[in-house]
Amino acid sequence: MQDSRNNQRPDRGGRSGGGRRPAREQRAPSEFQERVIEINRVTRVVKGGKRMRFRALVVIGDKINRIAFGLGKASDVTTAVAKAVNEAKKNLVTVYLQEGTLPYKVQSSLKSATVLVKPAKSGTGLIAGGAVRIVLELAGVKDAVAKVLGSSNKISNVAATIQALASVQSPNDILAHRGKPARKVKEVTAE
């Protein structure tokens, strides 16, 4: 029997108008942290008017030594971000780190963007601006100084930073390439 005062139905979870919503799907915790750098609204003109879509630039990383970025386009923001994350997972790059920083300074250019990343002493922290800071954080770099030279385009800056980090090699690899014996170097493993 129904309670006429508040219109509750016992067979519908005590709510009027349809009962309980199904529980939201629980997503498994991802091994990567993802950060949305930029969401742009892109409009194209078609016969009937304008068609609006969204473009998302996303960076993913495990804060240990792996990093990637992806671009996704879709008619809504959440789908664009999901597409960007899927693209990023296909292009993962492993970064060589030594005691939370880079072993030497690196500079990388992509299109008109140039990024300079220098190692820093322990305790300095990250001194970098904009998208470069997010990339370094998610790559697991704890101490570094970075400067963006040239373009302020976020996509180019992110790509140039990841290219710079990917170009870093361990000192032993460099010595082996030169044909010299390897030295003992302190290496930091994943914690």
C-alpha cells in the first residue's frame, strides 16, 4: 500500500518517480596520473551552420620515470579527454633519472618551440612554467630548472619537453657508446 503523504513506494526503493539509480561503475585505479593541460573549442563551418567540437591535450605519467602525451577530439569534453588518454598510453617514453633529477642539461626543439631543462641540487624543487612543469612532475623529476624559449604553444612545448626527457641517457650508456669502460654511478630505482 502506498503512503499518500510523501508518495513513497516500498518496491521502488522508497523514492517517488523511478527508484534508485544504478551504482556508478567503479574504475580500477590507474597506474598513471593524468592531467589535462588544455581544452580548446574547435568550430568548423558546414552547410547548415557551425559544428563545434572539443580538443583535449592530456599528459599522463607514473611519477617514477614514464611519461606521454595525447591529443583527442570529440563532440564532448569527456570523450575528447578519454581519446587523448588512450593515445598517450600508446606513446609512453621512459626517462632516465638520477637522484630525482637529470644527470645533465638537455635542450630540445620542436617546430618553433625550444625547451631547456637543467638538473638542480636536491631540495631545489621544480622551477618551470606552464605545461613544462606538469610534464616534469608527472615524469618524476623532483629537482630541475626549465625554460621555454620561443613558442608559447602548449602542444609544441609539451612535445619538446618529452622529446628532451627521452633523449637523456645514463652516463654508462654514453661511455659504452664511446667505447670506454663503465663507471660506478648512483642509480635511483622506483620506490
